[in-house]
Amino acid sequence: MSRLLVRNVLAVSLLTAGLFPPRASADDARQTPLVRAVQQSGKSVVNIHTEKVASDDRDGKFFATKPRKVTGMGTGIVVDERGYIVTNFHVIQDVDLITVTLIDGSAFDGSVVSFDRRQDLAVIRVESPTPLTVMPMGTSSDLMLAETVYAVGNAFGYEHTVTSGIISALHRDVEVDEVQSYENLIQTDASINPGNSGGPLLNLNGEVIGINVAIRSGAQRIGFAIPIDDARRTIARLLSVEKLNGFTHGLQTVDIKTPQEKKLVVESVSKGTAAELSGLAAGDIIRNVRGITVVDATDLERALLDLPRGQTVDVRILRDGREQVRQLTVGSGQATADFNGTESVEVVRRAETSTSAALPVLAVTKTAEVDDPALVRTWQVLGVRLRTLTTAEQQEITQRAYPGARGPVRYNGGLKVLEIRPESVAAPLLREGDILLGLDGFETVSTGNLGFILGEARITGMAKMKCQYFRQGTNPLEGTLSLTK
């Protein structure tokens, strides 16, 4: 090899070494606890981008020529490997499209599963071909003033931004406006920016100790987070198998979290339920369900979520200091859920068949189809009885565009026709099984829509009303309802 060639090879080697420095070893001074914690948590943080139609367009007619789109951003935390993610409710409130991006650049459509407006928390889901990495959960029971913490989030759209600081104060109560207020927040001086909402506040072990929720407008480095112990109690309700799958396991539990331990203790067992049939009893400490380590009620609910009725799972417990295994059969005993209409959790989509279809805008509640004045009004005026859509029905409507007079049209959902009164206004046009998409040019995806459209003052003197509906095997159809008989 000539001297010139050797010199050139050496130059290239030096350049390569400069561009690609050797990987830092574990004892490298740069591998600080903070660096290691960030590396550990990165895969479990997702960036959320949203899109919705501006309010002045959303309430308009079906075929608005140039609807104005508004984009938003936020952050989420993976709480179950099947794609369940927690974020703030205000991140996904009233949006039409959710896009979730992982740290490797993979992007998925997201759908809302359930939410709690008052606690400002929501669970969304994505359909990933591979299991996601669940974020390690810490506890907020032992937080220390001036403890080093860091935040990861979609700050101003800059994905996976990391900021660090300390815990500035604990137990802060913050009032945002007349509607929203928070209690018992963590205050931090780690920079929290628009887009960080719903993302994690973490300790140097890479464990979540809070969910970032708010900043002090006009201030510098004053941010707030919901303590993770408080948040996990809400997340457990958002992932409730009773609400999402319609089965009750029959366990009433209490989370115990201290600096020394984290455990889930059975407080009581309802008679005739799957839990009682399995032999679980008050005082048992639940350690593991079907291979998932259980430290609180969130772990219990997600371990049982989406399992088919009749499947038997191992429940590993600690009783009187001895470890035992019980078999719990999903849906056995009292299998139908007894929904508590007073709870603040609202279910948007049944989790067991959730897909990445467009976000439905109708929050399903137990009483929405029973005594809602708008549904009563619809029966009186049109002679049609309606109910909210199932997941599959919602998906069929929202997952694609349909041909329209002015180009492709997308619908946000509708209401299912259960019954039509003979000789009624709706009888000549609609059939049982149709999905009502709109009336008089307005969408009908909620009972609130019906209340407005069929308001007595609004339709007094009206002779006819356009009706958009979907019939199985066809594209959406339009007809006319005659309001005068």
C-alpha cells in the first residue's frame, strides 16, 4: 500500500471516529442518573397531534365548502402494552382526529376509550402491530421538596422534548377557570409548555410520579402535575372492565402506596360474582393476574380488560403471609355490569373491539337511551325510537368517506333506529335498523343534536325536513320528512 493511500485511509478513519464516537460506557461520567432515566422512559412516551373543525363550522350544515381546521398537540403515557394510553381530557376534547407518534417515528390513528372531565384525564387507544412498552409507575406518596424531576413531552410540537428541574411545592390547589380546577397538584420548575399536557413527570429512577397538566400563564418555570397516585385511581375507573366490557369481577379494592410498599388489598367481595366464585376474600393482597404484576387497581382492571367471557385466569394473592393462586373465570356469576350513573367517567367506545377509526363524538352513558328528553321528543315528533351506536356500527360510519354532491363526505356517526311508530312522520322513509345521520342539514350524533334540531320553537310552522340516513348495504341516503299530516 502506498504512503499516500495509507495517509488517506488514516484521514478517513479519523473523520469517521469524529463523526461516530464510541458508545459511552456505563461508568462514563456523562451517563448521569438523569440520562439513564430518560433512556429508560423514552419508549413509553407518545406524542399526540389532534385536528378538529372550528366551532363556527362544526355546528353548520353538512356540506360546508371550506371548513376551518384547528390543530392541537399533547403527550401521552403508555399504560398497557395493547395500546392503551393515558393523557389529559383537554388534549382530546371535541377533536375529530387523533394521531399518536412513538419515539421511533411510528404513527397510528387513535380513538378515545373513556374520559373523566372533572379529573381532566382520558384513555385513548391505538392499534399497534407490536406490543408497546408500558411506562414504569412510581408513587407520589414519598415526594421530596427539591427532588430532581424531569418532564418529557410534545412541547410546542417539538416531539420528545426533555426538560429537568425540581419539585418546587406539593399539594397545590389551582383554579383555571369557572369550569376547571385542580387539587393536590405537584408544582415543578421543569419547563412545561403547551404540548406537554398529558405527559409524564418522572423521578431519577425513570418512574412516573405525575401527569403534567397546567402552567401558570405569564410566569416562568411554574408548572403543575397531577400526582400519579391520584391519577391511577382515576385511570382504574377509566379502564374498568365493568364499564368497557360489561362484566363485573366483584372486587372492591384499596390501593396502598407508601415509601416502603405498593400493594392492592381486597376490601370486600360482592356476593355471586366471579371473584367470590374464585375464592377471593377481603384482606387478600392481589400480586399478579394472568402474568401481569399488580400494584394497584389500574393493573387489576387492565389485566382483565378485553378478555372473552368464560376465560379463566390465574390470580396470585398473598393471604396470611402465604402466596396462593386462585382461578377467576371472566363473566361468571353476576356477569352483567351494574353501571353507576353518578360516576364522572364517560365511555366513548367499548374497549374490547376498539379500532383506530375516527374519533366518535358521542359519549355513551347508561341513561342516555332511557329517559333523555331529546329522545322522548324524537318519538313524539317523528315517531322514531333511537339508541346510540355500538363500536362496530360507529366504525362502519366513520372509517371512510362517502360520495356527496360536492365531493367526498365524512360523517361523525349517528343514532340507530330501534322502532318506528306506524303512520308516523318517519314511517314512509325510515326502517328499523337504519342509522340516522342528520336532520335538516345538521348531524345527529348525540341527543344534544336532536334537542336543538327538534326544538319546539325552531320547528313550529315547518312543513318539511331533510333527513340523511344510512341503510345497510348502501351509501348514505337522503329523503324528506313531512311534518304535517
